[in-house]
Amino acid sequence: MGSRVFPSKSIAPLLTEYFVCVKVNVDRPPGAAEKLFEKANGNTLPLILFTTPDGAFISNTSGFRDENTFKADLERVLTHPSLRLSDEQEKKLAASADQAEKNLGAKEFGPVIRAWKESLYVKGFSDSKWKLKDLAERAVAAGRELLQDADSLVKADKQADAVTLLKKLQTDFRGTELEAPVRAALDAIEAVKPSSAPSPDTVILKDGTKVSGKIVARSEQLIMIQVPGGKFVKIEKEKIAEIQSEAKK
């Protein structure tokens, strides 16, 4: 099971998201595990025990389970009464799921993701939690398409529109799998866009050379000008014939 069942596509996500897996040597189990073994039915390995987060025994399996059978085992555990929400909690989550569904229909993805995240702090399992998870996955899928739209905007030389879209995605999908690719897309646009720093000054030297940039410092002996690309150039005033500035044009 360890090599074929546990890592399978239908089992691994369930184990990762809803269970804390602990491997115990049945020949020398720790005290707490030994007491649980006493409640188990069957003695064929692998022996798999399920408990509540507090360690109370729920059920067990004994012997090899194929992928479909073990998936049914896991889903059955998740519906156990000891893991279900109270009626009040379920009512609140149901209302949250209904609102999230409306938000998704209106393409308001941020509230959908937030509602799903908030549901993760509620201990226990319910149909409403499953629904919120499904809605969040659908929102992320829609966000992935919008990320492709942003790429198309960049290719159409509409970087400003792309940045606006990406920043909205960054806000709506923070903490999801889209966070990293959205950040990477914004960084890529930032890396290639031309400098937005103005270059209002042109220093004309006595030998006819022109240096364009932004004057950032002056003294009695020299001036310092920042040229496109960010480099700072010092120019002695005695070599300057004229300084032209946009403010004077």
C-alpha cells in the first residue's frame, strides 16, 4: 500500500489535506497506540487505525486495501458523527457556501477564496466545507485563465492593463497556488518596462557633448546627474556651457 495506494492520485490529496499520518511499529508500539490496538478488529497487516484529532478511536482496517476500497474507507471516516460539525456551525457554513456560490457566478473571486480559507479553521467535516473547497477550486481555475489573459495583454503591448489585472489577481488569490505565478508575471513586467524616471535635464558641455538625465545634486564646483539606467555622473561646472531643463521649455 505504501508504494501503490498511498501515493495514488485519488488517495494522496485526501491523506494530505484531512489526515495526520503516523507509522507505528506494531511489535513495539508506544503506549497510546497500544491502547488503540486493543480496540481494533483484525490482526492482519497493514493495520490502519483512524482516530479523532483528540485521539479517540473511530475505526480501523485490517489487511491490504486497493485504491478504490481505501478511498471509500477514508470518505467513510470523514463522515463519522464524531467529526461532524454542530448544527449551528453547519448553518453558518451553509450560508457562507451559498454566498460564495453567488460570488463565483459574479466573478468575484476574492470573497470565494476568503470563505474557503475561513472554513479551514472550523474543526470537523461537512457538506458545506466540501462545497466551499469545490467553489475555491473553480475560482482558482478561473483565475488561471485570467493569468493567461494577462499574458496576452503583455504580448499586445498593453502592459498597464496587464499590471492592473495581475494586481487584482494578486489580491484575490493570495495564499493559493496562483500567488507565485502572478508574482512572477508582475516581476517580469517590471524587469522589462522602461524607466519611468523623468529625464528633464540636458547638460551641454563646452566641447559640445550633451549629457541627458536628471540633476540630483549641485555644489559650487560641480553637479551630479543621474542618466537613464541609474548611473550617476559628476560634471565640473567649469566644463559646462549650458543646462537645459524641461521646466524652462
